[in-house]
Amino acid sequence: MKRRISRWTAAALCVLCGCHSGNPEFRDDDGCGAPLAEWNLCGAMERRPAPENMTVTLEGGYAPELPAPLDLVLPELKSCLGGRKLTVIRPKGGGIVTEWNLHALTCIFSGKPFPSREKFLKARFGAAAPVMGEYFRLLERRIVAAGALCGAGRGLRPAAYDLYSGDFLPALAETLARAEQAADTPETREAVRAERRFFAPRRMAAAKRMEGEVRRLRAGDGAEQSFTDLYGNPADLETAVRLDADGEHLILTLRAAEPAPSERRISQVRPRDYADLWAEDGFEIFLVPDAARPAHGWQFILNSRGSLWDAEHTRTGACDAAWSAPHAAVRFTEGPGFWQAVLIIPWRDLGFSGMPDAPFPANVYRNRAVRGIPRRSYAWSPIYAGAYYQPARFGRFVWREEKQ
């Protein structure tokens, strides 16, 4: 089957590399090689002048913790290199994916056709080769799905969430376990075990980086945190949140800059649980009390007149608007160029006898709805796209000091 490369990738490679051929110089990793993503194939990088020389590392780049099969990239290098020098950095102690990338690159620059991945895996893993092929495909599909090779609207390196979230890392581990069971000789079994040893610390590093990207708002530290747009870009209007808590209450202070006159806001003073409050100018708050049960949580909406709506999420896609936090209250103020709402929720309304120990996955959004101005959305923790209720992309509200 002919391998295809996206038009974004092809265009970027031509811009960056020219259209002739060259010979690579292979060098062991000395810590100074630029990762592949630094001369990336997408987005604004397409407009950069072509570098005098190119340096490629066979690990890092798109997925710093886990190497990715570069089948979509390597076949283009020779034809696009021009008269420039290509330096290939070989990492020390690389895994089978890096070995494959090096093998494919060597074949290409020696004048051979792009090699068969199936034959490569068969030679190293014997009867376990089909399962190791699944391992490769999992890595390859996640890199493509995360946007690393398509370019449109993406950063040079996808966020850790896009690369490693969900069941991706467990699926890789399970695939390697099956490959070890399928191995039919001591040599092929040891080859799979070597890859498992290579993978294990990198899985931990991937999970650690993903956790490190999660936003945290700590109760009682007095700090405000700013919002971005839904994609993590700086907001064009200042919007901020502060979290406080005591043994009786959760207290959330939300402040919104608003240069438009008050009379242009769509919001009106509404009765409690007004059904269309979501369509007005205001904030939406989501709280998930148990990260292990992401489908269960609470939603609160405050409009820019101080009105309140609340509901409970009981399962994915289900919202029970009949639920209410009966003692929740809103304190609303406004002044020149801003408005502020303080949401106060007794812990007992959420089923707690006092301040909980565990952090909550949580998110807060601002919907700006002003007459004559296009509707805009902002987020404390960016979700990039899709529905607001995405607990996997939420930040954390931290009530007590987290245990390390």
C-alpha cells in the first residue's frame, strides 16, 4: 500500500528543505541535537526560511516521552533535502521504534525503496510480530490524531493530553504484554521484554508530564488565575477566578472585565433555575467530586445580573436540572468596566459534612453575550473544542495541601 503524506506536510517539507538530495551524517546523541519538531512540518513553521543545515533526532519532537514511527516523514527527506547537510542524532538506548526509524532512513539514503515494516518486525519478533505491529500502529495513529503531522491550527508540539490521555498508555502496555505471550523463542521473547523495559519509564514520564499540564487552583492562597480562550490563547478580555473554602462553604469569586455599557448585556435578572440562562452573558462552573467517576458532577450558571441556575450530571450526556443546591447564594457587584459574582455553596448541599480532602476536577467558562458583539467563550482550563463537560480536560480545585 502506498504511504500518503498530507499536503500540509509536503508543502512544509518543500519550503524547509528544497528539492534535491543529500547524504546524512549519523551522530550519537550528545544532548545538542534539535528534535524533529523544531523544524516541524506544519503551521507557521512553513513560512520560515529554509535552514542551512538540518538536524533530526530519532526520538523526541512530536512526543518527547515516546518515540513515534516516522513513516510519513522519512520518505520525503531525501527528495526534499536539497544541497543541505542532514545530521541524524541517534539516541542512546533507544527502543524498537527508534531502531525502525534509523533502519528506514538508512535504506532510503542508500538508494533502497522504503522498507517493509512487517518484514522488519518479523525478523526481530517472530510470531509476536503482528502484535508488535499493533504497538506501532497505536503510536502512529495517536501522533496523527494529535495533529502533529497535519499542521492546521496546532502548535509545534501537541499538548500531553492530546498525546497520552484516555486508555492510550494502558493500551500500549497491554499490547506489549500480549506480544511477550505470543513470542515463540527465547530470543524473540527477550526482544519484547527489552521493549517493555524501554517503555515502562517513558510511560511514567508521559503520565507525569500530562499531570504537570493540569491547571490547579488552591483554596485560600488568595491568588486569582486568568482565563484563556477555549484553545489556550490569551483572552482578549480580562477574566479571572479565585477559590476559597472553609469547613462550611465553597466560595468562588469570578470577575469579568466588560467595556460595553451594562444596558448592552443580554442578561436580565431571572428567577432561580431560569432554563435559558446558559444563553446569556455569564459564567458556567463544573465540579466533579470524584475523578474516578467523571460522569458525575454539578453545574452552576451565573449570569451578569447575579441570577443562578444549577443541575447535577448523573451520567455521560445526562443533566438533571431538577437538582438544586438549596442553600447556594450569589453575591453580585458591578463597577466601571467590570462585574463580579461570588458563588457560595455549602458543602452539605453537595453531600459533604465539611471541606473534602481530595481535589475536584473542575472548570469555569465565561460566555460573553453583548448586543452588537459576536458571542465569545473563555475557559479557566482550555478544552480546545467540543462540549463544556469534558472532565478529562478540566483543571483541579485543591482544597487542602496535596500529598506527593
